[in-house]
Amino acid sequence: MAERFERHRQAWTRDEIQKLHRLAEKGMGLKAIAKSLTRSEESTKKQAKQDKLKIQKLR
């Protein structure tokens, strides 16, 4: 069964976006970043693509 996220459909905050950039630059994987941000992997991937960030596939 899919995980439920309390942050479902909430806008990304400036702090979350900055944290996404920091974690992506460190080379963390999508799953780890999403968990750290308490966001879904799909939402995290979408935001990263919008910000033109490269995220590692596995880790």
C-alpha cells in the first residue's frame, strides 16, 4: 500500500527548496531526499526537474 504523506498537495516552501538543492548537491538519492523532506518521491522528482537539478537514482 502506498505511503500517505501529511504534506499532500502543499506548496513547497523556500526552506524545502533550499534543502532539496543542498541534498542533491551532496549526491543523495531520490528516496533519501524525499524521506528527509517528508515528501513523496514523485513530488520531489517533479520539483527537482522544475529547478533543473540532477538527483542520483540509487542510494
